[in-house]
Amino acid sequence: MFCDTAKVSLKAGKGGDGAVSFRREIYINKG
């Protein structure tokens, strides 16, 4: 399910800001 969410977020934030914000969230989740 996490992969699915990542794909959706990347598609939704193709501009760039969205991808950056999502990447930060991933780092926080991973610790």
C-alpha cells in the first residue's frame, strides 16, 4: 500500500514541490 501511495503522490505532484515534500515524509517515516 505504501508503494501505491508513493506512486499517487508522485503523479499528483509532478511539478516538483510535491515530490520534495513527499521525500521528506519518507525520510521521517524511515527514521
